[in-house]
Amino acid sequence: MFFEKVAQKQPELLAALRQQSYFTLEQRRWLFTLPDLHRFLQLQDKSFEQVDYTQFRSTVFNSEINRSIGKYSAKIIIADNRGKVNKSAYALEWQ
């Protein structure tokens, strides 16, 4: 799973995230928006090429991401609530 790989701090994936101007990668967290994450995954992972944004968003919200990344001392939070899912910023934080 993508978020587990980020939570594990896999060097190749962190390097790919760092290269994108629409992401912010800090020592203790990675900041992203859902539209930017969708765009990134469509370019990086063939299994996302045909997944439209609405499907993607539904999948993310119906998954148990925090449970799966918790074993790596990480969690997803709303970093900047802008009142709309598509405009809000999220962060994967390492504890």
C-alpha cells in the first residue's frame, strides 16, 4: 500500500515526493492535497491510471489508512481544513 511505503520512509518514494512542487516533505511530516496525490499516483502507478478522482477519493476515505500506518508510528491528519475535501491539506505525520 502506498501510504505504508511512505510511513516506512522508503527512500525512493520519499525522493519522488520531494521532486514534486505540489508536495511538502519535512522531517516529521509530508503535506499533500487529495487532487495532487491523485495526479501523482496516476503518473507513478499504472493501477491508478484509469481511476478517476471521485473513485480515488472514495477509496481513500473508506480505507483504514491510519490503522495500517500506525504500526510505523505514523498517522494522517487534516493539516489545513479549508472546508472542502478537495481544498484541504492533509499530512502524514511520523511520531
